[in-house]
Amino acid sequence: MRCGVSLHRDGAGIVARCREYPACEGRGATAEEAVERLRASLLFWLEACPCDTTTDAGLVLDIVHDGTRRA
């Protein structure tokens, strides 16, 4: 399963969101930390949902928008 991830700055931190599952998000001091927390949020949701059997090894997070980079 692939999910498109958007990264945005929120104050001093980074927020990672998945467009396929808008209720899930991850927050962290770095993009890596935010994406890892998003992964944990998605896995928790997917494991609780009886409609999907996706496991950690099958979950791929692709950064499709990185709003954390300054021009």
C-alpha cells in the first residue's frame, strides 16, 4: 500500500499528513520524526480497521509535497 505524504511547517515543528487517510497525521521536530509518527498513526488505524490487513512492511510513504523547504 502506498500513501502520498505532505510535509508542512507548524511553528517550530513539522506536520506529515497522508492524503489517502486525512484523519491521520504525525508531528515532530524533523521531517523524519513526523513521517515516522505518521506511519505509527496509519498502522494503528489500519490494524483497528477490519476492512484492511496492511502490515508495516507493506506500507510505503511517498513524499509528494514538501512545504518545509525554504526558497
